[in-house]
Amino acid sequence: MSAVVTTVIAALSAFAALASLSLYLYFGRRSDLAAAREEALALAETRLQVIRDLQGQLDSLEERNRRGQADCQRRIRELQSALDKTRRQAREEAYRTQHFYAAALSDLLTGLRRDLEQMPPDVDAALTRVRKLLARPRPAA
């Protein structure tokens, strides 16, 4: 009986060892799968946070771009208005200058006519007036 009991005890010990080994491997694998699942969920959460941060940055950049474009359009309108005003002033100044020179020419011609219509005509005074006019430096354009 002792040989049978020893064999049975040895068989039970071997069976218990195999069962323990298989349970260890089964639960160890399950725990590895659970850890891998948790790691994958953590990675997915991290990706979600990164995507949200990037979307926030994109929204911020788009808003800054819209404000920049609005500022550019406003500045373009201001510059166009200033350009129109400068052109108007230049036209008015050119008109005034033209009017001034026309008046000066009219005065010159009136004086020349008066000098030449005298009896006898004062040609020397008319020539002196023309020479004085030609001797003056010409104004810049």
C-alpha cells in the first residue's frame, strides 16, 4: 500500500503542479492582456488630448487669421481713402497753380498791351518787362 499511496501522492503532486502552472500561465496571460488593454486605452486618451489641443490651436490660428485679414482690409480702405484725398489735393493744387500762372500771364500781357498801345508805343518798357520775366529763375514743376 505504501507504493500505491506514494504513486498516488506523486501523481496528485504532479497534477497539482501542472494545474498550478496552467493557472499561472492563464492568469498571467490574462493580466498581460488587461495591462495591454489599459495601455491602449491610456494611449487613446493621450491621442484624444493631443487632437483636442491641436484643434484648439487650429481654431485660435483661424481666428487670428480672420482678425488679421479684417485688419488688412481696414488698412487697405484707409490707405485708399488717403490716396484719394492726396490725389484730390494734387488736382486742386495743380488747378490753383494753373490759375495763378494764367493770371500772371494775363497781367503780363495786359501790361505789354498798355505799353504798346501808348502813343508813341513804349517798346523799351515792354522789352524791359519781357527781359525781367525771362531773367527770373524758373519755378520747379
